[in-house]
Amino acid sequence: MTEIDKRQEQTAAEEVYDESQIRILKGIEAVRVRPGMYIGTTSVRGLHHLVYEIVDNAIDEALAGYCTKIGVEILEGDVIRVTDNGRGIPTGINEETGVSTVEVVYTVLHAGGKFGDGGYKVAGGLHGVGASVVNALSEWLTVETNFDGEDLMEQRYSRGVPDYPLRPKGKSAVRGTTVTFKPDPEIFETTVFDYETLLTRLREQAFLNAGLAISLADRREGAGRHDELCYEGGIREYVKFLNEGKTPVHSEVIYVSGAKGDSMAEIAMQYTTAFNDGNIQSFANNINTTEGGMHEAGFKNALTRVVNQYARGKKLLKDSDKNLSGDDIQEGLTAVISVKLTDAQFEGQTKTKLGNSEIRTLVDGIVSDKLAAFLEENPSVARAILTKAIDASRAREAARKARESVRRKTGLESGQMPEKLQDCNERDPALCELYVVEGDSAGGSAIQGRDSRFQAILSMWGKMLNVEKARKDKIFGNDKLYPMIVALGTGIGDEFDVEKLRYHKIIIMADADVDGAHIRTLLLTFFFRYMRPLIESGYVYSAVPPLYKLIRGKTVRVAYSDEERDRVSAEMRENNPNVKIDISRFKGLGEMNPHELWETTMDPEKRTLRRITMDDALRADHIFNVLMGEEVEPRKAWIEENAQYAVNLDI
Ligand code: 1YM
């Protein structure tokens, strides 16, 4: 080769080098001009995204089986340091570009760890190709890596451009990679990291990669938080975590998994007593697929089918019953679905919807076989789940009927009043009273005994709904509560409007016995939960019917307490010990004739009303929880202690 030839060859190499240099600089420039194109946003979310990009490379190394520990630190000045104990990034010179592989990874766009083949591929977002983007958007970034188990190598960059080539930084036998970077304040709206945001995302990744130890530490001045995240149970523990504070329907989390070819799927699930729609979290290659996709569709379909098949097989559904719907079966369910696959196809608005149809088949198959087997092997768990789903189905049916009936009767808007209401003539709410009466016969007496000018009667009978244990739609569909809601005119819950109240005295008239106390408490629970301002404004009262009837010849008197009974009977005797006074106990309101009821309990001139107050809302709340909540024992104890005072139930 002549000198000229040599020269020409060298020039050609330099040109190639220059060309690729220019391409790289153009790439960095492009990222800095349009950061949103690469990380979605330059808001605080985009800022945190930088950390996830670097951490994701370390997690990929864990997925490949070489890394067991990842450390994330927030340093002074909101500098981030990420460390892993993986193989280190290859440090040799890359033939094509003439620079180290490390430099290529950190400067060439779309040149992630997917060099050549042989490695697993993880698609989605910038996974594995994000290092150069993070570098371009950082004021400075350093990589330290030990690839050969001997030499620690380092390189520093400023806004994506190398300060110097990869160079040695001492000897070390410990492999791994440390990346430290300071996000560029010229790019981001804020460069202050939020510990909780990072913690949430890192915890999620720790759950998804069972056994991987991830630590997070805040080393900024005045901070000092530190969390170690490592879950041997993986997504099982994730479900437990999501269900914290809820009451599980079955104690163990159900876990099923399977694989086909390069794809694998695992599902963890547990039912709680909650009435909310299912909380189904799905992931593909550790990316949260918030838009769902094939894995979620496969799960939901198979779950619905398996649960219905089980219910039919065990005759928990009658032949005439309709199938349980997906919504019924998902009520109160918490599930985590995690799939890993090669060439994941991400679709949808935010590219978080999994499009691979083979995954649907895989997940469907796992749930069909393994969940069905689980239900067969665990009949008590199966029964608990089925009870929950059948309850949900009934509630939904009731709600549907209620909506239809509302539409039919055109309810609130039309002003049409329920049949159970005997309204008064007066229209000024301030002058009107509504007696809510337990029992049909008492209702009949009240209707006849009342002053119909201003007293309205609403009869209720039978066991009332315990609203604390019911779904909101069930309440609206309830045959006892619905007429009352319409009669009061206010609506319930969010729609409650006290201005529309039709009576300024709502008087609960129930028997002076335990059953009466029960119905009163149930009604108060309803007011407390769904019409609280009624109690707060002092519109709710309890009627006080007499306990005793005393007769001497043609003289009849009543007494409201034991003390009064003794006093009245002494008065009637008029110091004459031989006089016979006939004392009887009123067994119920229904025993009183209309005149007696008016005289003793309804006549505003003579009656006693107890106003239900809310002086201590917290105390009331507690009592309602004890009386109406899930736990049976405290309720029993309370009722046993307080039954005798039931008539004085002042809440
Ligand atoms: C704190 C961030 O990036 N760790 C890391 C990155 C790589 C490897 C190991 C790695 C990957 C492969 C082979 C491969 C990367 N290597 C590359 C590339 N931690 C962090 N740990 N050997 C080592 O994917 O085949 C890109 S990322 F391209 F050089 F292979």
C-alpha cells in the first residue's frame, strides 16, 4: 500500500467517524429540542421518568438473571444515583463507530441493550433505549461500570456529549454499573424529586420481580428516608398490599401461572368484602398496561366463565337463573396480572394496551384450568367468592328494577307521592310533620288519629334494610326507603338538597321495645349516612309513646316511665289503699286506638318529642359502626347493654 493509499484510507475512516459523530450530535439535539417526543412531558412526571429509564436497564439485567440488587439514591441537589450488581455494560470498542459500547449506549439514539441478538427483548416505551435520552436531558451524567471483573471504567457527559472517552478508574473485583446524573434545569419545569413518587414506582417493580432487592434512599439535606423493597412472594404480596385495610373474603391470595414458548403469565387475586368494582392491575414486561389489552381480556373472560361453570355445577345458580355478569364477579376483587413476552405490541392512546393475541389464549388457558381446579380443591373459598358474586348480582338486579320503577313512576321530578304516604294538606314545610310509623296497624291508628292539616303519615313495616351493609343502588331500590326518599323530597347522598325538604319535623314513631329500638336505629343509620344534614339541622325526632296504661273505674291515664307509673298510680289512689288500679303495659303502638295515640303521642299540646342531635358526630359514627358494621360481637354487647334504654336512644 502506497503512502497515498494509506492517506486515502485514513481520510475515509475519519469521514465515517465524522459522519457518525454528526449523526449522534443531531440525535442529542433532536432530543433536547423536542423532549416531549421522547419522555412524554417535561413536567415533574417527565423528570421522574428519567429515573425509571435508568432503573429499567438495571431491571432488564435482573430479568436476564445477572442482577439481584438495585440501589436508587436522591443526592444533594436532586442528583440521582442508580447502582446495580449486574454484569456491567460492555466496555470494548464498537467496530462500527470506533468508540466504546458504553459510549454508544449513552450517546446513540435507539441503541439500547438490544445489540445484535441473543438477548431477551423488552419492548414498550423507551425500555432499554432510554439511556441516551436521559443523558441528553441531563446537565451532566457519569457512568461507572465494571464489566471484566477487574477494571472500573468511567465516562462523563455534559448535556449528552462526552467530556472524554471511556477511561479506567482503578481496580475492583466487583461487577456492576453505577449511573449518576443531574437533570437539566434548562429542560425541566422542576428538578425536585418526590420521594413518594419514586417509592411507589420502585415498590411496584419490586413486587413484579419477586426476590429482587431494590433500595431507595433520600440523602438530600434534612431528608433521611430509606426503604428496602424486596418481596419473595412477588405479585401475591402486591395483592395483599393493595388490600391493606380491607376485609378479605378468603385469607390466602389465589395464585396461578403458566408459560408457553417464550411467553409466561402469572395472576394473583383476592376478594374483599368491598362493594367497589374490581381493581385489576395488569403488566406486560413490567410495564403497567393501564389501558388493558389481551392479557386482561383473557383473564376477565375466563374468570366469568369459570365462576359461572362452578356455580352451575354446584347448583349455586338455578337453571332458571341468568349467568353472573363480569361486573358481579369482579365486585370487591383485587387482581394483579403480569405477563412477560418477546416482541410485546403496545397499542392505544398512551401505548399501554397489550395487543398480542397469543397472550389472551395463554391467560385464558391458565385461568380456565388452574382457577377451576383451585375452586374444586378449596370449596370454602369457592363458596365465599360465589356468595359475594351472587349478592352483587342481586344488588344489580334490584338497582335495575329501582331505576325502572323510578322511570315508571317518574319519581322525584313528577312530585307524585308514594302510596304508603298519607300526606297532609299544609304545603309550608316549616309547618309540616312527617310521622314515620312502624307497623301497619300502628300506621292505621296514626292515620285516623292525626291532624291531617299538618301531619303526614308514612307507614313502614317488616325488617328494614341495614344501610351500613348495603350498596347505594340497593338503598334506592329498597321498597321501604324509596317511598321515604320520595316523601322527604331531598334526594340522597351527593344529590341531597335540604331546600327541597317537605317536612321540618320528621318523627320516627316506633314501639318502646327492642324491635322498635332496632327500626329506629336502622332509620337513624340511613339518615346519618345519606341525609346527614337532616340530623345536623335538627329536623329528626323520636316520638315518645307511653309505656303504661292505668285504669281506675272510668279514669284512664298513661305513664312514660316506671317512676311516672308509680307516681300516677299513687295519685289515682288518692291515699286510699284499697282502691284497685288496673295497670297494663302497652305492648305496641298498634294496641292503641286512634284517639289514644293522638292523645298520648301525637298531639303537639301533650306529646313529648326527643330531638335527635349530632353534638358529637364522631361518637354517633362510632355507635353506628358498632351497631351496623361488620363485627358482630361489639354489636351484641352494645344491644345487650343498651336495650333497656332503647327508648332513650339519644344520638
Ligand atoms: C444503573 C443502570 O444499565 N446496567 C446494565 C446495562 C447493560 C448490561 C448490564 C448488559 C446488557 C447486555 C449484556 C445485553 C446494558 N448493556 C447494553 C449493551 N444499570 C445498567 N447492566 N451485558 C451487559 O443486553 O446483552 C445496554 S444496557 F448494549 F451494551 F449491551
